[in-house]
Amino acid sequence: MHPQSSSSPSGTIMVLGGDGYLGWTLGLALASRTGRQVVLVDNLIKRRWEKEAGAKVLVPLKTPKARIAEYERLYGGQNLSFEKVELLDPGAVERVIAKYRPAVVINAAQQPSAPFSMSSAKNAAATFSNNIVGHLNVLWAIAGLSKATTYIKLGSAGCYMGTDTDWIPLEKKDFTFEDHGAQHQVLQGFLPMQATDFYHQSKITDLLIDDLCSKIWGLKVITVQQATIFGATIPENHPEECEGLAARFNYDSVFGTVFNRFVCQMMIGHPLTVYGDGSQKTGLISLADTVENFLEFTDLDVAPGEHQVLHNYTHRLSISEIAQRLAAIDPSTQIRHLANPRQEPVGRLDPHVEVHEAIAARHADKEARLQADMAAMLEFTYRYRDNIDPSIILPTVEWSVEETEAPVPVRRDPGAVLPAPAFYREVAEG
């Protein structure tokens, strides 16, 4: 096998969150298809979060360095590397940016799960710290060291989940509203964004930080409002002999996205678990389409001080429609409706989403690609169906919080030295 590299690579691409489902896949594709130097950056904390949540992956996940060695063995490429970096440490972020002076930084280093963010105060705080503080540290480093860098931040289409609208534009718009019989205007504002969980609230904050920093520091910034991703592979890691290049593929109720969960449930004869009546709609895009689109995004011309917002989606389906499409493939598949553990608003309007010209062509044959992507996903998950653990399928996190009695305060010696919190002990111990 040989990488499908371009003849004129130009500048290093750094992928933050390079151990993740999307981050690793993007890094692999960018290295294979462009020939550019690609640096994966991660602190590997997602592996610890998965253990805490009882999550598992479909295919055993090798370390980043082991996967890079497999890439070199299978494709002969020497243009993929890994750096272990804690984005919460501004000094560490500055050092890695200064070392590579990347032409493009893609930040996919996110705690990506709404259920995880709603599972406890600790995990809500970890979501905000990881997603927002890490993001700020990267922006500060780029502003101080590498303003020529194009910064591509992974956002979320879920930022609009609580907004009842019929149109989601790419750019800022002028808005008119009525109050007490009088007309008022808002000039050049983003469509109001309303989250339904702490993860998506962090993404709203991220977008607004992107907009602020692009202006005050003259940075070149793209926010990609990413739809829900489905799929397990891309051409580089789909063949059986490429198992060592497998991406993280979660199918549990905490980290697994809906389409991926449904397919794994289908593989073991488990009913597809639809939350509520299933009428809630979601934007969808395959892993293969996501990669293709990001290849376009890395080549976009962004001016200093400009903030572009892109909506990265291909399909829009309700949860019931996803389940029904899969059930149509295997008539023995059952669909089971569960009480919805989430608090998802039901709007009156059906929002349409503006598509950026860079990816508009990929919407032309999207139904045919959906069928092909589903077929590839079903074949791959069937190959590893014996790895699926049915005990982690049902939801374990509810958005509601039950009131309990306050804990009895513990009296302490005022002169005693309190132990450091676990997080800081772990960092200090390396």
C-alpha cells in the first residue's frame, strides 16, 4: 500500500485530539492523501474517561505510536508523528506550537459526550475545563507565536438544538423582533444558540471565543459546526489487514453516537433503543464525508481577523428514521422506545441549514453515499460483532437531578493540611 500523496505538500498540519475517533481518522487521511507532515497531539485522557464510564470500543485501540508504526509499515509514509501534550498547560501548548509552527491547527481535542457532561458535577466541570480552557490556551499560543496559522476549531451543530428556527445561516445576520408592539433590530449577530446540556454549552462558548479572538488578535479562524458522525472506517483503515489503524469506535450509551449505537445493537440482535418517540431530528454525516470535507477546509483561504463558520453535515434524519432505515435492511430487527433520559425540546419549525460552497457538491449524490456508507459500516461492525458487550447499551445518565439530603459537614483541625484533589495529584505524579 502507498499513501495517495499530493506532489506539492505545503506546511505542517497539527491535529489536536489525535487519539480520538475523528482526530486519529483525520490525521491518518491527511498524512496519506496530502503528503504533508501531520502531527497528532493528545493527552490521552479520553481513555481514562472511558474506563470511568464503563465504555468500550469495538476494535482494541492501539497506542498512537503503535498506530503510526502501522501506518509506516502499511503505507510507507514517514510524515505522521505524535506528541503527548496537556492543553490545560499553557506552557506545554506554547512549546508544541513553537516547535512546529504549523500552517493549520485542527482542534478536535474535546470531551465529546453530552451524557458524560451531565453525569456529575465533576464531569460537567471537566467538560468545561477541557473544552474551553484548552481551547483558550491554543488561541493564546497561536496569537503569540504563529499568527499565520489557520485555526480550525471543531464546533457542534447541537449549539442550535434548543433554538426553534426554520433557517440556520453560516454568517452573522441582522435580526428584527417585536416587543410590546414595537419593532427592534439586532445588527450583525449570530443566530441565538441554546444548548440542552453542558457539553453543547461549552461548544457555544467556544464559537464565541473564536469570534472574539479572530478580531482582537487578527487570527485566521474557522469554526466547524459538526453534525453527528457515523461510521467506523475510511478507505485507509477499512481492510482487514489494516486493523492496527482502527479508530476509536464507541457504541455505549455515554460516548457512542446514535447511528453507531444502533448498528452495534443490530449486530447482536438487540432492539434498537430509541429515546422517547424518536421524532427529534439530528444532522448526520459519515466519517468518510467528514474527512473529505476537512480536506477542503484545510485549503480554505482565510484572511487575518476573519472568522468563518461552516456547517459540516450531509443528512438530516429523525432518530426514528435512522432506526427504520436499519430495520429495513434486516426485518428481524426490533425497535424499542425508552423513556427519554435527556431533555430535548420539540420545536414547531423544521430548520434548514446553509451549506458552505466548499462542500456543496457533496450534497448532490448524498442518498447514494448514505447507502454506501451504511453498507461499509455494517460489514465492518459485523466483522467485530463478538467484541460487542450488551451490558453497556442501555442509558445510565439522566438529565434530571434528584434532590438528596445535604451531607453532614466534617469538622477539621484548622491547622491541618488538606490533601490535594485527585486531579492535581495525578498531574503532579505524571
